[in-house]
Amino acid sequence: MRIRGHIGEWPVDLTLELDPAEWAMLAGRVAEPAEAPVNTAAPVVQARGDDAQWLAAKELLRKAGSLDGPALLEQLEGLSGSTGAGKRLLVRLRHSSEVKVESGADAPVYHWVG
């Protein structure tokens, strides 16, 4: 497979060589169901599948008052069932207007301001 084009002003000419097993693995990945494409032309307001987890994450921090990042992440991982989902909830909390994040000695500290 050969890919040609530009990245900014830099020309790109890339050749990928895969053996039959790698092609089969790649084909298997492509066959997996993909997420629905997001229309970036207009603001998107959609119901999130993890709204219950999001509400539970906010409630967890509200009840605690404040938690350091690692402790909060550990609890969010338990709440959501995976590290990735826990990290996504942590990022949402970091950017929430109901949460204030301060630099702690070793880790950020998340405070509920509601």
C-alpha cells in the first residue's frame, strides 16, 4: 500500500508492507462495528450513553467534597468498570464548572463547588 500526499508543506511518500496475517488482522479490525460518525459542521447536543455514570461521578465527588486525582480515578474506575471509562469521567470532571482543580503536592486535587 502506498500513501502519498502532504503534511503541511512536507511531502509524504509512505509505503506499507504487510504480510497476509497482518492483512487478515487489519481486515478483522475494519469489520468491527464503528461508532456513529459525528457531524462536526454544527454543534452536537446528544444524549450520552454514560449519563448515569457521569451523574454518579459528580455525586461521588460531591459527597467526598474533595479528592486527590489518583484516589478519584481509582473510585471512578470502580464506578465505570474500566480504566479508560474512569479516565474519561476524570477529564469531564476536570472541565466541569461544578469542579475546581488545584495543584496538590503530588497530584491535582478535585474540589466540588457545585
